[in-house]
Amino acid sequence: MRSAVRILVAVDFSAASRLACRWAIEHLNRLEVTEVFFHHVVEDDALPALEQAVTKVRAFVDDAYADEDVPASVGLRFAVSQGKPAESILAAARSQRCDTIVMGTHGRRGLDRLLLGSVAQSVVRDAPCTVIVVKPGTS
């Protein structure tokens, strides 16, 4: 019996996170994935936002891989947490014992990146596992 291979896919509803979802689904067999955790972070503390977000994550992911077959042996999980995005993604990856984090990046540069910071950069720097970053406009 093969060991469990878990990946976490960060979802922020952007084109970049749509690509991350597609990348993860397209590479399930090659990576021998047994579970995928699609994870979204809500930065405010409104409980209705958390409840609505789970439904929104499911719909977003379903749309992202609508034309792909997901093997029945792969468990798809949907989660929403509250907090700062990078910290929440890292905490979820640790708690779920993920082997890989897949996330998109907006590819901001210069002043935009300096002012806004980079969630992807923080995750790559502090991740307990491999991080795959996909960027719009690349194949």
C-alpha cells in the first residue's frame, strides 16, 4: 500500500489560483496524490463569510477542473481559515501534513510587490514542504 501523498492548493479566486487548481488536478497521477486540500483564507472575522467561502471554494474548484477526470482514489477536501494568507496557508499545510503546496502568483514586481508583499514568497521561504508556484502566462 502506498503512503498518503497530500497537496494543499491555495485558492484566492484569481486567475492565478485557477491555474494552480488546474495544475494540481492535471498532475494528480504523476505525483501519486491521495488527497488534495483546496484552501482559502478569509482575512476578516465574519462567520457568514467563512460559511459562504466553503461553498464558493467548491464551485471555483469544480469550474477549474470541469473537463478533467479526478480518480476516485483521490480525496478532495475544501477548507477555509481565517487570518493572514501566508500564515494560514503554512499552518494548514503543517496540520494536514502536506507534501506539496501549489499556489498561483500574480507576478507583481517593483513597487507593487514592495508595498503589498508577496504571499507566494513568504510561503516558499517558510514552507515545511515543496512549493510549486504557477504564474499566468506561462505553460
